[in-house]
Amino acid sequence: MKIAVIIARILLGLPFLVFGLNDFFHFIPMQPIPGDAGIMVGIMYTHGWLIFHGLLYVIAGVLLLVGRYVPVALVILGPIIVNILVFHLTLAPTGMGPGLVCTVLEIFLIWAYWPAFRGIFTPRLEAW
């Protein structure tokens, strides 16, 4: 089980680290995205949203690869992965594969680190 968790962490962390760094250093050439998806990405780039996303990608990717604060990385990536899925479902359905793979890896890692998430699903918790 430990080996599967390490493999899943690397498979999820590495792409987010690489694509997060690409938002800063532009070492992977990007082709123009057609249609509304391209307009949305253009607006996000123009207004600095992709820099913020890149920062979150890098933080979560490093945490997953190092193996420290993995639940924090999974919490950071949860909404990002949902956003990736919704983007591809609504605007660019052809690129759905990587988002689905990331979703499966995220769900597996949440299951593997379930004790860290158990408190979130407690219906009634007293304040300190």
C-alpha cells in the first residue's frame, strides 16, 4: 500500500509541479486554444490568474513530491481539479483524459490519508 501511495503522489505531484513552473518560465510551448476556451484562458492570463494558479500548482506539487503535508496539498488541489473537469466538460471536452486521471489519483490519495480528513466530516464539533 505504501508503494501505491508513493506512486500516486508522484504521478499527481509531478504534472502539477511542471505545469505550475511552466506558468512562470514558459518552457512548454502552448498552442492557441480555439473558441470560448481560448478566450477564457486569455482573460485569465491577462489578469494574472494563471500566475496564482501556477503558484498553487507548484506548492501542491512540491508538497506531494516531498511527502510532507500531503493532506494540505490534496485540499489545495481539490478545487483545482474540479475546475479542470468543469472547464473540459463545458469548454474543451477533447482534453478530458488528464483531468480524469488526476481525479482518480486525488480520490485514491484522499482515501489513503483519510484519517487527516475525518474531522471535516464530523457533524458537530465543539470549539476550543
